[in-house]
Amino acid sequence: MDGVPRVPEQRRPGSSSEEPAALRFSVLGPVRAWRGDEPLSTGSPQQRALLAALLLREGRTATAAELIDALWGTEPPSQALAAVRTYASRLRKVLDPGVLVSESGGYAVRAPHEGALDLLVAQDLAAEAEKARGAADLCHAREVLNRALGLWDGEALAGVPGPYAEAQRVRLEEWRLSLLESRLDMDLELGCHAEAVSELTALTAAHPLRERLRELLMLALYRSGRQAEALAVYADTRRLLAEELGVDPRPDLRELQQRILQADPALAEPSAPVAEPAVVPVRPAQLPATVPDFTGRTSFVAELSEVLASAEGRVMAVSALAGIGGVGKTTLAVHVAHQARSAFPDGQLYVDLQGAGARAAEPETVLGSFLRALGTADSAIPDSLEERAALYRSVLDGRRVLVLLDNAKDAAQVRPLLPGTEGCAALVTSRVRMVDLAGAHLVDLDVMSPDEALSLFTKIVGEERVASEREAALDVVAACGFLPLAIRIAASRLAARRTWTVSVLAAKLADERRRLDELQAGDLAVKATFELGYGQLEPAQARAFRLLGLADGPDMSLAAAAAVLDLPAEETEDLLEALVDTSLLESAAPGRYRFHDLVRLYARACAERDEQPPSEREAAMSRLLDFYLANAVKVYALERPGDRTVTHLEQSRYSGKEFADASDALDWLHAEAEPLLACVQQSLKPSTLRRAIDLLLATIDLAESGAGSRRYERTAMAARDAAAVQGDAHAEMRARITLAQALSQAGRFEEAEREARRADSLNGAATDPWTSSTAPNQLGIIAICRSLYADAEGYFIRAIDAFRADENKPGEASAVCNLSRTLASMGRSARAVELAQQGIKIYDDLGLSVRLANARYASGIVLTQAGRLPEALEQLEKALHIFTESRQRLWEGTTHFRIAQVHLAAHRPTQAAQHAEQALGIGCIGGDWMRANALTLLGKALDALGQPDRARACWRDALGIYDTAGSSEAAEVRGLLSPLAAA
């Protein structure tokens, strides 16, 4: 690209097949050489300076005088020429033959192969990124630029002496920063503003006068909802430029400040214009009329129009599938056919093949109709299918005709009806995906996007009625599952009833048991559309359809479906794929399946009507619960070897999946999070309550990792309420403790304490070993967060005794680590450090990973409070590595906050600010309370970096959170703000 810096004499040498391809060099860091993976000795600093000077000329010869000047400048030693020759001789012995050559009284390095020098690779990658960006392929450009930046290994030409190396270092650093700015700019264009804030905070601290970095930081903060901080960055920049250089910020920066002040909508998110599809004149023939309110489907219209327009010279059949009836296959096909009509001047044929009905149209009957439409006399139409198909193709020879075959049953019905000559095309719609239709361009039609659905609803109902009740209108189209037929029926009902409001219709559709009955108008009915597909299923397929529809989750794995159906995986897969082929089920991903919302409701109605005996419905859901419980217990045990909790859980009929390792187990847990929690919520009835709550208990990692925290919390509340209503004290106290853990991790400590205390009181005389130990441990954690250290100490001593009584070593280690933090906060540092090490040893002996990270995290806090900062940083960085590897995002963010504390205590504000930004970007255990802690710390780091305006913005945000929560930390933040306010 134009901005790539090169030394004046650079050129790329030709590659030679005779020279070794394994030799490579680096200058973007220390000057080094390798042969394959073997590092080569590049000698003394002056010898490396000679090698660098030759490498940066990219094969051109450097004279002895030029090399002497490069190494020593204007004051070379008396034996400079001899030294250069010695260095060259030594390098020649290290390198492959023919790489370092002597010519014309000078030297040159001939690169043995393309890509042998990291600088050239970086330049090629930068050029590729610029080209991709010019082509609007930002994702590829960003990825390539990241690869280029990744070639730097610290400071370019690190440790290389001489004026030439110093000049090249400055040049290469400036280039690196410009590439970094380009990549960050693309980050923002791609919507990665939250992730960019942390990196930009550190970069602006390291390069305070670089205005482009400041501009990018302002934009990233604004798009992250941090307007006050964005404006504070501008204030800091203006003050710094005035103090250091006596100048004002550049116009682009001032303009950005004004746009932020005005909340310019164009700043909020990057946007790219979408090209409108070309409009093709519509000419009617045999085609049905297109609907006047056709809406959306822009990409499908463009795709199908392009295929039909290319029909000249070949025959093309298109099968447009939606997966379910009512998705708008016919509407789309007719619309596209009208747009393509001018490309087929010899006519357009249309037939409804009745493929979804009980009696599909016979191909010979259709061919007779087509031949008559093409001008063939009745007396000339033969009787047999084969003869009619042959005559049909003969009549079409030399003509350009479009054939729309609507609602086809299968490929066998379609094949005789396809034109056989070039210039013609067939457009086919079907509920079956016609993978066996040779040469077909297959298109899967999905439901509408929310915007398209609302637009269709508005066109039918009227802009005025919808505009006044937009939220209710969104509820209506969502209840319709964004299915065009359902939206059209709902909108038509509303349009015909002027006394109804949109809210009235939304309320009617909110009742799932009545929804399908509400979605019918005249001869249109969603239920009737689904009934056509259901009626064609084989008995085993129909049973699978009914039972799988009982589960609430967004999708279902093949293994879970096999549990529901109580069948082997292979047989289950055959049934599910058959349902996919009939468009009653969707393939969400390999091995995962899902229903459209309305199809699920229909499947449940079929289960209530047709499933015999009715107890099979409950049995199917019980099998699904057992499946999830067995696997969740396996994940829990793998994550926590030696934890006795699994021995106190309800038993399952399944043995559970054999996971390859902890990572495989976590993959399963996160993939199943939504359907698993949905299963818990569906199973809160007396017969399955305890198993459901134990499943919730065993999947606490979903709350800790942040992956499903909100849904997990809602499910835990539902479990608590169900257990209380049913009077099951055992289930209730487990649900309350589980809920208390989730609430603590969200920073809602008062609510968490109420739940944990209630569970503790319900447990009474140690009726449940799990509650006896977990309840006081959780109460102690809450007490730490509320600075009630004496209370915390008592709780943890209780917890340690209970865990030991249960022989639960991991639980004991957890309570010991928590006690160490308590004692450190009470000033008993020596004992605190001793306990922290004891907890680490227990986890280490058990071979635990994530729990060991928790112990190292606790140790890091204790060591920080003891003033042993290097040791604290070591423990926290080890914890961070484990949390990151284990995908514990909230713990990862929380550990960044603790590392920031260590850096700030060690007077390293730049690193402190960077880690605090990481904590804010990722999120922390402790919710808003911990976010406020991170903002307070970030403000202190920014203040130390000379950015008081931005520091105040952070503290004001923190104070708002503390005041809302009634947290005692508010007093400290007011103290931080007061002297600045007075100044």
C-alpha cells in the first residue's frame, strides 16, 4: 500500500530454487536468523547491525563505505573496514552458501526464498489488507493486518547499534503505529468498539500526543455508551497539547467532539449502504397475480432473478424451500417470475402441483394443460406420459419460456415437466428440499426478519395504527414467529376490525394454547397449513414430531432427541432428517434440530390429541431431564474431581456421555445451556422437582462463566418458588442456595443473603450435607463483599467443619481460601497467606484446574493486601491463564481487575488502566458493584496518567452505581471527586 515505508534502495530479488528454502530472518524485533526451527548465531551487536543493514536493502549491494556509515556514522574506528570484512566473513560461515555475497567492493544478502524476511512478509500482508479494505472486505482486511502486526516481536532492530539502525527503528515504529491505527479503525467499523477501548487506553497512555489514537478512543468510548468519558478524552487531549506544544487539537478531533455533544446518530454504529435490487418490468401471462404488499426478501429476489436471467444457454430448475408451510414460497416465486418475465418473451407457464395435499397433480395431466397453452391442438396431444413429455420439449425448442411449478410433491413429479432446451427455465417450490433434482439451484427460504415482518404487518394494517402502538405490533409479529402467512392472517383480522387496537390482538396471541386458533381468517389458517404436512408422515415420524415438540428449548441435540424418543441415535437421526425433508423441522446445525415456534405449538397440540397413552408425554420429558442430569453431573465431576456434591444429587437412568476432557465437557455444557435451563423450568412439578433443581445445582458454571447468567437466575427463582409452593423443604433450600450463588455473582448481595439465610434456617439439624456446608460458605462470601469480616470468619469456620465432615476436600479448599481473604482484610496477613497456600495445595493435589484458579485468585488478593506485589501478580496471572483457557469469562474479567489493583499499588498506572479496561469490557463476578469498583480503579490510574477529566468521568459513573445500590464505597469516590471539584 502507499503508506508502506521502504528504504530508498529496496527491491525484491528473484527467488532461486537452488538456494535453501528453510533459511529465514527477522528484523521486526531482535535481529535473528533460523534454519528451519534452529536459531543461528548472528554474533556481536555490530555484526547484527551489519546483517540488518544488508537485510533492509532486500538484495541490493551495499558498499563498504555505506556499511561503515551505517554502523558508526561520522566517527568510525580506525579499523572499520577490517571489522566490516570480519563480520561479513563470520556471517557467511553461519548462513547457507550463496546467501551473503561479495560484489563491487561491497556485500549483499540474497533472500533464499519468498517470505524469508519478516519485514517483507509484513509489507505484503499490509498491501493485501489495503486491497481487501478497498474491496469492502473488512473482516479479511482486519485479519490480514493482525497477522502483519503479529510479526513484531518487541522493538524493531532491538539492541542493534548504529545511526542507520536507529533511523530504521523510528521508521518501523511509525509504520507499526499507522498499521495499528488502521486495524483499530477497522475494529470500530466492524462494531468491535467495546473490545478496542482497553487497547486504545493503553496506547494513548504510551503515545499521549498521537491524536489519531485519541480520536479512535473517543469514538470507541462513545459507541460503548460512555459519552462522558469520550468527552473527557477530548478535554485531556486539548489540555495536553496546549501544555506540551501550545497548539489546539486538529479539526477532525474537534469535529468529533461536537458530533458527540450533539449525539449524532451517524456515530452510534457503523453502517454500509445496501444496494437495491434492479427492478424488472412485470408482464402478466399464466402467472398468478403478485401480491401488492410484497415485502422484503431482497437477497432471495436478487439471487433467484440472477439465476433466471442466466437461463440463456442452459436449463435451470430452482427449488425454493422454507422448511414449513406458510413461509411465502409461492409469493416469492410468483414475485420473482413477474420480475423475470421480460427475459422469457415466449411465455410463462404456471401450475399448482398440489404436492402438500392428499392427491398431488399427475404429470401427464399437467403436460396436457401446458401443451394446450403452448398452442397444441387436443387431437395432437398423445396419451402416454413419455410421449407428452417428448412433445412438450419439442414444442419448447427454440423458445424462451419460464415454467413455474408450484407446491411440488417430490423430484419425480417435477422431472417430466422441466423444459429440455436452452433458453428456458423452471422455477419450483416445494416443502421438500429436492437434493435429487439434477442441476437444480437450491434455495432454503426462512422466516422474515423482524423488520420485514413489521413492514408487512404495517402495509396491511396501516401506518397510523401501527405507529401509535409499535411495541404491541412487534409483539404480534413475534407471536406469529415472523411467518408471513401468520402475519398476513393476524394483520387481516385487525384490518377488518376497526374497534380493535394492536394491543388487543397482541393480548389474544399471547396465549400459546389459543394462538393457532386465533391465526385463521376466512379460508386461511396456519393450523391447516401444518396439518397438510403432518398428515403425510409415517407413524414413527409423527410420534417423533409430537414428542420432540414438547420441549421448550430453542433447539435440541441429536443425543437429547434420542433420549426423548427412547431410541438409538441412528434411528433417531433417520426420523429427524425425514422431518427436515418434509419441512416440519429445521436443521439448526450439524447434529442439532429446531422447530419454528408455531410448528412447535402445533406439534404439542398433536401430542395432546394423538399421543396414547397420555402418560407417554410425561415419560418423554422425564427421559430428557434424566439425560441432561446425567451429563451435567459428568461435567461437574470432571471440573471438580473429588467433590462430594455429586454423591448427594438425584440419580438418573442414564450413565452420561464420556467426555474427552474438561474442554469437551464445557463445550457440551455451553452448547446445551438454553435447552437445558428450559428443561429445568418445564420440570418443576412434584414428580420431577428434585431432579430439576439438582440439574440446576450441577450447572452452576453457567452462572459463573457469564454465558447464561440471566437465564440461570430466572430459572433458579422459578425453582425456588415451585419448591416453596409444593412444600418440599429439601428442594427449596437447594434452590435458594443455588439462587444465592447466582445473585452474588450478579452483585445483588442483599437478595443473595436473604436466600442463603432462609436456606440455612430450612436445613435445621443438618438434614442435607450439601446445604450444611454450602450455605455458610455462601453467606461468608456475601459477608466479605459487604465488608462484614467478623461475620464472614464465623461462616467460613462453620463451612470448613461441614465440608470436612462430608469428606469434601474441594469444598474445604474453597472455604479455606475464602477464610484467608477474610483474615487478610482483618489485618492477619501471615495466617491469611498460610491458609491461601493450604487451599492451593489441596486443589493441586486433586488435579483441579478452574478451582485451582480460584485458589490462586484468592492468594493473589491476600498477597496484594500483604504488600507482596510480585508474588501477588504471579498468582493472579496464573489464575487468569486458567480462567481464560476454561472460558470462565466473568472470572477472567474479575482477575483483570485484581491485576490492575496490583499494578496501581506498584505505581504502574498504564498497566493498571489497561487491565481495568479489560475488566470493564469483559464483565466481572459481582455485577454492577464490581463494575463500579473497576471504574473507580480506572479513574485512579487515569488520574496518575495525567488524564483528570476522564478520571472524573469514571468516578462519576462509579458513584452513580454505588448510590443506587446504597454501597459504602460511595464515600471514597466522593472523596476522590471533591478535591478536583474544588480545584
